Amino acid sequence: MEVINTIGRRKTAVARVYTKPGNGNIVVNKKDFKEYFPPGQIHYIVNQAFQITNTENKYDLLVNLRGGGVKGQAEALRLAVSKALIQINPEFRPALKEKGLLRRDPRMVERKKPGQKKARKKFQFSKR
């Protein structure tokens, strides 16, 4: 099996993932993912697709992440990993789809409008 290339997005974060058979090494922007992401819930998000499909420690990932914050990057990575696992084995699709890991979350920050303080907040109105 050659290297599988997939992409995942969330808000402004973009994750490019190169997957190949290995022993579970995840390298994010030339660092180990446990060093790159803070411990806790973020590590669970990154490994969620592997846990659902029982493929932990079977694939090595080389990840390039750009944009967004920590959680957005982790969720973009999760989407890319899910897509890669489906390319490896299409039988994983129903399990991943049931948990909602194949859905690209479309929510983005609303743009600031001219004549307003923020996207929805207005300047204080003075009657007199």
C-alpha cells in the first residue's frame, strides 16, 4: 500500500495528512502530536477515528497543519484521518458516519460589517 493523501478542514484550519502503514507515529508540523497538542480532550479528538475503527497503532501519519486554533486544527485532523481510513477500508464508513466524523463542520466566524462594532454588535445609540 502506498501513501494515502487526504485533507480535512474546520473553520480556517487545514490539515493535510499522509497515511502509511506503521506503528502509530503521528508527526504534526515536524513534532510529535503529544508535544504539538495540549494534553486532554484534544488527544481524544485526534485518536477518535482510530478508536472507532480499532486501528490504533497500525498507521503512521505525517500531518501539515495551518491556520485556526488548537481545537479547529484537531477537528480538521480528525476529518482527514477519517477520510484516509475509508480509502484504506470502505467498511469503516458506516461506523465513522454514525459518529459524525465524516461531516465537515461548516460553521465559520461571521464577518464584521461596516458601521458596526463587530459582526452583530452595534455602536451605542444616543437619542440626544
